[in-house]
Amino acid sequence: MPVQPPSLRVGIYGTDNGSARERHGCGLWPAGVAAALTYAEVVPVVLGEARGRDWEDILDGMSGVVLTGHDADTRYKAAEAESLVIWCQEHKFPLLGIDHGLHLINTAHGGTVHLDLPRDQPDALQHRHPPERGLRHAINVLPDTKLAGLYGEGEVVVNSEHRRGVARVARGFRVGAQALDGVIESIEAENSWFALGVQWQPASATASGLDIQLFRGLVAACREYAGEEVDAALAAA
């Protein structure tokens, strides 16, 4: 019996650091956000700059967005990304933020960001260790959160390649996970809107197989948004 091709399309706004020469940490699929979305059985669509166009037109035919941001965001690009976040909030459009994408979700709603964790929180664990790649540390996933529905609550080990971090959580959002030193590693919308941001890199070559749950959770929210049936366990998450 032929396999039905994926029907849902999910946009990617920002940098996808996937490389054809690298594979996801579990080795089952290539590294990168587009590859993770493909493995989660949706069609990834890389989004260009809006350049004054309406997000409704840009996202026509899509059911969700992954926001990664850029390593060297200009003020214009950051403002454009924040406008995308606000559009998603107004339309309850499923949104997953990764690394800088987490920060953009937070700042778009009035939260603040540490630009240099070692300087701002000198007692924190080492969250980045150049030139060594793939530093890992434990986080604590908080109970009764969307993230706990995907990962399970309690201690999980993730990769850690960031210098920035959430300072003040935006109104309307809550912490989903923290590192053992208290650094915020995930935030999510307090209401039913699937808006979830993580500080780690769930699609990189240093990610674990468990990280596919983030993309499956997004896909479940996209299916619900599109009016399709979803797996009961992921829908509950």
C-alpha cells in the first residue's frame, strides 16, 4: 500500500544550521530543523524576509512555524521576527522557538534577555564552552507544563551552546524547564496556544533522540490547528 505524502507544511524562519555531512545525535536522520520536521512527517518550508508583506500571505497554506532567529540578528530582522511572533499569538498559530527564537518569543511579549550569561550570572554553570562543541548539562522539566507532556517531568540532559538566556519571563508565559543553576531553558504560553521556546538545539548533531518529541508536539498542534485528527497522547501534551 503506497505511503501518503505529508499534507501539512511548516515554515522555518531563521537559520537552519543543518549540514548534509552531519546527522542528528541519534543518527537516524540528518541534522537540521528541516530534516527533523521531515522526520516528524511534515513538509518544511524555509521562509525568506517578509519585506513588508503580510504574514498571513507568507504563511498561507502552512499550519505552524519554527523560529530560530539568526546568530547576528540586525535590529530590523529582530523586529520582523517579533512581528511574526505577535501574528502567531493573535491567530493562535503553533510556534516553536529554538535558541534565539526562544528569546524573540520572550522579548516580543515584553520579557528581557541576558546578553552575556557569564557576565550577568557569574555563578551559573558553563552553558557554552568554545571551542569545544556539544557541551551538555541537565535541566529540570517542570510538572504540569506542555514541555513535561513531551519529555516527561524531571531531569533531562540537553546540549548547551548558548551565551544568552532569558532574564525576565514575559507576561502570559511560564517557565517550562530550568538548568540546575536556575538558568531558564524553556518557556511556554500559559494558555492553550502552542507557543514553546527552548534554549538548547534539538535538531543539531549533538541533540538526543528524545528531542524529536519537540517537533512531534509541534506537528500535533499543527494538525489540531488544521482540523486534523491527532494522537491522543500528543494532543493532551
